[in-house]
Amino acid sequence: MSDASKPLKMVTCPGCQKRTFIPGDLPPLGTHQCSCGHALMMPMMLRQFELRSKVASGGMGIVYRGWDITLERLVAVKLMKKELIDDPQALESFYREARACARLNHTNIIHIYTFDEWEGERYLVMELADNGSLDARIEKLRLVPELDVLDVGIKIASALDMALKHDLLHRDIKPGNILFNSDHEPKLVDFGLARKAEVDSEVEDMVWGTPFYVAPEKIKREPETFLADMYSLGATLYHAVTGHVPFDAPTPEEVVMAQVNTPLTPPNLVVPEISQATSDALSRALAKNPSDRFMNYDEFIMALTAARSQLLVTQYQSPQENNEPKRITSWWRRQ
């Protein structure tokens, strides 16, 4: 068959948003390059969900932007990798994420719509948050504006508090697990490592988490409580507002040992423009000893809120004296 007579399929490019034809003989999820450079994907149906374009890829699966043809709304569909479908541990992690999120009803926790299997594919359908991650914003801006960092901190701390009230620890707080929706609202995702928040639980043999954000007590194999999640959130906010992780080293092993042994450099000694109140709040959340951190999320939220209020007062009282307006003005509200 000549190229001119090959069947064609019209799709919308996720990059330039133009309606474009792709070869109709592409397999489902197969891709064809658009003239703008973005990959155009052959849609695939999973029950009433049409997978239209790839959003992200992780260790457990690939997330696609989808369309619910029944309810006529955009969704995110996380398709489990085929090579993991017969892995009991991976399957349990997939189920854990679905069940954990489904139990929680909070504005800043991603909403789960359904978990199902169709023609050998296991998939999770959830709220769409495809406006980038905090990790991507750190990479783009290097220094995320302090006001935005405080907003994210307040909202994600509230989300973690809600999870704790339902006896859940997240256990993998990091910039890549904070996504933004079309309204720039932060959403906590990936509860694949979540477990019950039992203070007297047995210490695990493995240390779960990301080296740059993992709490010292987890590294030392001490009992894990909500204070470990608080530490990881503090490390995440530190990275966003300073452009640097709290502790860095050539190898992951050296990073985790620095979490335990190296004194923290306060944020305002890394970036002098950071307010004292913000620096103090993050430094306390990053205390080596869990008992030196905030006693609960309410205290942490109050400290972040107070820092935010002081920052706003400073911004409005001395607008002409601010030499770096982008560090104060909310960046993503201007997009």
C-alpha cells in the first residue's frame, strides 16, 4: 500500500495543541513525531477510558492523560508495567496506593476514581494533575519563590495531617511526588510506600525513601512515626527555596550518612534573602532528633503560616526596596 493510501487517524498534539494526522496502522500507545517535536500517540481504550498521551513514567507504571467518555472529563490513567503484573510485591504496592488514596478526601491529595483490570492490563484512574511537579519547577527556576514554597508547605502538611488522622504515613515525600493541577493547586501523589502509622511497629530491614529527603531515624533503623514524613517535607521545601538539597555528597551512601551526622546549614545562610521565620520553621522540621521537631502538623502549619504572613507584610510595606521581586511574588500565579 502506498503512503498516500495508508489509513490515517487524527489526534491532538499535547505540545502545540494542533489537530494532526498520524498513521492509522500504529499500534495502541504507539507514537509518531509531530512537526513541533512532541510525540503523538495512538489512543488506546480501557473500558470507558481513552488514553490519549503520555504524562510521566515511574518505576511501577506509566501515567497517561485520558478521557472518560462516560462522564466526559479528563483523567490520569496509571498503567502498570506488564513485566510487574506477576510480581506479588509490585502488585501489592499498586493496590496499596489505590486503597490509601481512596480512603483520603483532601483537596491536596490526588483523588482516586477507580482501580481495575481490563484484558490483562491493570490500571489506576485518578484526578489529572498535569501542570508539572515541584521537582520540575525547582529545575526550571532553581529558586522557587519563598511565598510559593510556604503555600505548598502549608497545603501538603495539611494533607499529611489528614493522612495521619486515617492512620497512614506517606513515607516518600519529595519534590517529584508533589504535582500541580490546571489551577496550580499542589497534589500529593504516590502512596505506594504508605503504611499504617503505628508508633510501636517493627523496624524494617530496608530503608524506604529517597536519600536526599529521608529522615535520620529511618537510616538508623529506629521506629518510624509521622515525624519522618515531616522531616521529608521539610527537606523538600528546603530544596525548593534554596535550590539545594539539605545534604549532598558524591554517593547515596554518603548522603544518608550526612543526614545523620552533618549539621544542617540554615536556609537563610544558603540564600540570605530567605526570611528568618521561614528559615527557622524549616530548620526545626529538619532537626536530627525527632523530638526536637514540631510536636504535630498543626504546629508546623502555624509556623509556616506565620512566616507567610510576615513575608506578605514585608512585601506590601516595602515594594520599592525589594531587589528580587520574583522571589516574593507568586511565580505560578503569573503564568
